[in-house]
Amino acid sequence: MADLLKFVQDEFVARKDFPDFGAGDTITVFYEIKEGEKTRTQFFKGVVIQRRGSGNTETFTIRKMSGAVGVERIFPVNLPALQKIEVNKKGAVRRARIFYFRQLTGKKAKIKDKRR
């Protein structure tokens, strides 16, 4: 049954090609917002806290600071409103889910860049 479900998801759900990114990377997500009959593009720039799930149910969480308040947003990878994802910086972190990042403020909240 699981194989059949995976087959149907792979065949009929359109996959968008996004760049590879993971926890610790700073990315900008461009997505479409509908307000009444108008649509506009909005972006959300922040640090990836986690990627979770696989296949069609995969999601990623982004955290940014808006003033002194931390804002997190969860995006499904297959969201039709997603237009593009830009990777601004690759971060060097040792964990796949960096929830400790929520408690850090100031210079402690800076993630080192990954060496190429």
C-alpha cells in the first residue's frame, strides 16, 4: 500500500527544482500571496532551523528576527505558492535541527560560514 501511495505521489505531483539547502543556511523564500483578486510576491529571509519529512510531506522551518521578536514560518516543499528559493549563505552547523538557535541572541546567534 505504501508503495502504491508513493508511486501516485511521484507521478502526479509536480516537483519544483529548488537548490540544496539544510539547517544553518540563510535562504530567501519567494512565495505568492492572494489578497482578494490580486496576487503579489512576498519574500521571507531567515535561517533554516530544520527540514523534516520526505517526499511530498517534506517541510522546512525558517526563523528570522523582526525587531526584537523571533518569527518562525513552516513551508511545505511542494507548496504551489512557492516561486523560488535562493540560498544566500551556507552555514556550518553540526546538527540537523538547530532548535538551540532560538535561545541565542546578539553575537552568539551568528552562524559561521561553511568553507568551500
